[in-house]
Amino acid sequence: MEGLNNIKKQYIQTLIKRTKETKIYKPFQSTGLALAQILRDYEHKAIYIRLAKIYDNEELIRKAKDVAERKSIDNKGAYFMKILKDIKKLERPKLTYKKKIKKPIKLKLGI
């Protein structure tokens, strides 16, 4: 039983270590987290990651720093969303899906 308790404690410790590590795999994820940090809006970091995937990252960071420097703004995240219209979207090719053509059904005649 003591060995089982040790395994449980080690497993819980590894889970705690994993939660502290960041899991950033793509550049837009890093940009989105940087936006959340600049605007001090950690609750909405998923939105910023999505925006970094759609919009130009350099302009997003430039606008976020501009908003963060303004001291008269109370809710910097909301103001940033309001001025988001000025930032151009990235042009990405649209995916087209091929339509499946149904094959004709072969009928068996009972002759």
C-alpha cells in the first residue's frame, strides 16, 4: 500500500508541474498570449490567440502597445476590440472541398 501511495504522490506532483508549463506549439499562440499580457486581460487569452491567427501579428502587437500606454482607458481589452477594425486581415486561400460523385447502383435482375 505504501508503494501505491508513493506512486499517487509522484503522479500528482507531475500533474502540478505540467500545469505550470506552457504548451505553445504555433507562433500565433505565442502572439495571442503576448497580447493578453500587454493588455493585462488574461481571462480572454483564447480570443487573442484566435485574433492572432486571423489578423496581422505585427499590427496587433503595435495597436495593443498603443492601447496599453494610454492611461485614460479603464478596460483596455474592450477598447482594443473596438479599434480592431483598423487592422487588416491576413489573406489566406480558402479551402475548397471536392464533391463526391455517387456511383450508379447496379441492379441485379432475377432472370
